[in-house]
Amino acid sequence: MDPITHSLTGACLSRAGLNRKAAYATLTMVVAAEFPDIDTLWAWTGPVNGFQHHRGITHTFVGLPFEAGLIVGAVWLLHRWRVSRARGDAAVTQAPVRWGWLYGFAMVALLSHLLLDYTNNYGIRPFFPFSGRWYAGSFVFIVDPVMILLLVGGLVMPVLFGLVGSEVGVRREVFRGRGWAVAALLGVVSWWGLRGVSHARAAEIARSQSMAVVTGDAAPQYAQPLAVEANPDPLNPFAWHTVSDFGGFYQMADGNVLTGVLTPEQDIHLKPVRTPAVLAAMESQVGRAYMGWSPMPFVTESAANDPARGLGVAKAEDAVVTFRDPRFMLDIPFWRSRPAPPLTATAEVDAQGRVVRQTMDGAAQR
């Protein structure tokens, strides 16, 4: 999920009552709720490295206990600094200082990060490094406006009511907003429930379709998909973007669970011929990472000096193999990305079958 949603979730978890149990609960949980995304620092060593290591060890059950210890250690240093300036514990915290509790709260917030990342269609690999398998709920978009509004409301409404209460002389609570935070978190879970049911229905609609498969002069044979993916729309919980694997090709469609209709019916993407260039690209660093992450990768091969690609420096016999993921090939009002979706990777292969250049989202690996 986006950083805002992670941070808001950590704050609401603390406000739900945990901030009464131990000092620094809110600070610790907000930091912990976002902390696993520290793996984005890998991008400093190159975009392909960043992609390969994103949602890696910091998003695993193995890594979380160490991350919790690091966060609580940093908070302990902050506390010691504040105590040294205030010359006594009583002057710096309203809740008791309980480091064991704080470690547990950090773990809760870190687990919330994994849970939120699981709900979207990018996925996580929580058992890495023992298993590289990706898991994705795919029922929430990476940025969900409804979730953000619910979480913001859970934090802002107590402040607004507190301002009203101060005007009429109501005594201010030390730890206020517990009910609103709980309501916001329950609202998020309810939203997940609605989207989860809708997602299951969209996958069922895609799975029940059949398409004519023509081979040579033989009569067409009707086949059902071997696998389907239903990807969420960022706004409409009843609209889904489906991808179906029919063996030799993929079919993309937009589905609506209220009408039970998939449109268009003929958005077909052929699977690649395993040419030497394609095979070399799949064995490259970016190729291995992409094929391990994407459940239905769209792989295409083109000439490296194709003017449409803006690459005029390669020899005519060179090739560029492009990797795209249909989960992010969306045509929605504010995001039309079918031709060049986010997380598009390329591997340029020379005439000797060597990968000489790799890119992610247009940026070359150093």
C-alpha cells in the first residue's frame, strides 16, 4: 500500500487504546507501520536492484522481529535523550514507559504492513528467504481512497469534537479518540469484506467464460481459461480488470460483478515465441526477478533500433525484450497505461545472445 495508508493505520492502531498502555506507542507504531518499505533504498544501487529486492527480507516473518528491535532501540535512545534534558522520567511521558509492551506494539504495526501489502495485487513473499513464492489478495488497489478517508476520519474527528468541547467547557481527555479509531479500523475491515466478496465473484465470472481456439484448418475448439486474475479498480468495488490464461494467449477484459459481463471479449495478447533473445532475457537479472514476481507476464520482442522505441544506437540484429504485467495495464479516467504501464522492464540482447542493457520503468541498471 501507499505510505500514507500504512502510517495512518499505525496511528489508528495506537489510538485504539494501545497508547494508554505504554509511552511512545503512537510514535513507535507509526514508524513501524511504514518501516518495511526501507527496502526502497536498494533503488540507489540501480532500478533493477530496487525491483528485485522490493518487498524482500524486510517484508518477511523472519525480518520483522529484528526490525521491531531496531525501532524500539531508536525510541529508547530518544527517551534517554529526553530524560537527560528533563532530569527525570516523570516530566517526559504521560503513560508509563514499558519497553516490552512497546516491542509488542511494534510487531503489531509491522504485521499490519504485511497485511496491507497482501491485500493489493502487487503481493508479498512473507516466507522469503526460505520460499520466494508471492501471495496477493488482489482485492484492494495500491492506493485506496476509501481506506484513506476512513483512517483520516478516525484521527481527525476526535480533534474536531475536542475543539467543540473546549468551547463549551468540557474537560479534555488525556487519551481521546479511542472509539473513533476503533470505528475506522472496523470500517476498513468491512470495506475489505465487500471488496473480497466482489473479487471472488469477478474471478468466478472470468473463470466461467470460454473462447474459440483455432489451430490450422481444424474446426475451432472452445476452451476455458487455465488460470484467471481479477485486479481491483481504484474507485468502484464492483468493477474489475481480469486477465485469463488460455494456454497460448492471454485475454484481458473489464468485468462488472453487478451485470456479470466481461468487455471487451477479444483483447488478446499472444504468449512469446521462445527465441534465443527471449530466453536470454528471461535468464537475466531483471528477467528472473520479473518472471518470479508476475503471475502472468506479458513478454514481447522487438528490434532494438525500432524508431518507435527511441533507440537508434543498436545494430539491426539486436533485440529488446519487454516485460509488462497486466495487473498494472489499466485504462481508467486518470490512469491510461496500456502501452507503457508502471513496472515495465526491458532487456537488450545483442547478436551473440548477451544481455547488454537492462531497464526498469525506462531507467537503466548501472
